[in-house]
Amino acid sequence: MWDLWRKHPLSLGHLNAGRGYSLIELLTALAVASVVAAIGVPRLSSYAQQYRLSGGANQIAVDVARARMKAIGENVHVRVRFGAQSFGSIGFGSTYQVSTSTDGVTFTSVGPPSSIAAGVNFYAFPQEVQFNRQGLASAPLTLWLYNQSYQWRVVTMNSIGRVTVQ
């Protein structure tokens, strides 16, 4: 009776546990895994670049909105200056600095410059924006963020401080 159970096609005793895998089975599995990896790896790096770009745009949007709230909450003037370099009134680079002032003329930096994700840069027009004690901006702001794949995100802020990411 036990012998019949071991020979039944659905029983585990029917499988030969010591058999292992053949070379052809291993090579087939390796080939399938290689094809899946070849398709997936380029997409993964593209997703990572896009994720860093979106993260940088959201980071700047949050920090600009936070600067406005700081101006209102602490009753001070707040300035956000974009880019370590400028060309006329356009700032460019990958860092920005937040500064505060009680009189609106002499600004003191708040911490070290902030930088966005590696491989992401921006153009900002104008190079700096100031918020007065009521939170009104000195000018509308537009930032164009881009990565090495020439993908773009645009951060805009109107004169009353509403920030959007596109």
C-alpha cells in the first residue's frame, strides 16, 4: 500500500529529490533572467533620473513656500537667492540660499546653501525673490529644472506667493 502511494503521480515521493537541475535548465533560466535585466535596467536608471528631477522641483517649491511662511510668522523680510552663478537677472546652478532681514536691506543667511539632487540643475528668473513681512513676493518667480536626459520641470510662483510645480 505504501508502495502505491509513492508511485502515485501527485505524491511527493514520486519526485526524485536527488536529481537536481540539468545544465540546459540552468542556462535557460540564466537566459530568461538576462533578458529581463536587459529590459529593466535602462528603465530603472531613467526612473531614477526622473525621480531626482521631480524631487528637486518639489524641494524648491516647499522651501520657497516655507520662506514665505517664515516671513509672515516671524515678521521679517526673507530672501531666496537661486544659483551660485548669474547671467543678468537669471540665476543658474544647483544651490540656493535663504536669508532673513529685519530692515529689508541687510540680509543674514539662514544655514548653509541648500542643494538639489545630483544631476539636476536649474535656471531661475529672477535670480532672487524677496518676501516682505506680509508674505508678498517682490516679483513672480519661474524656475526651469532639468537633468542630464533633458527632462524638464517648471516651478512657478506668483506675486502673492502661490507655488506650483509642472
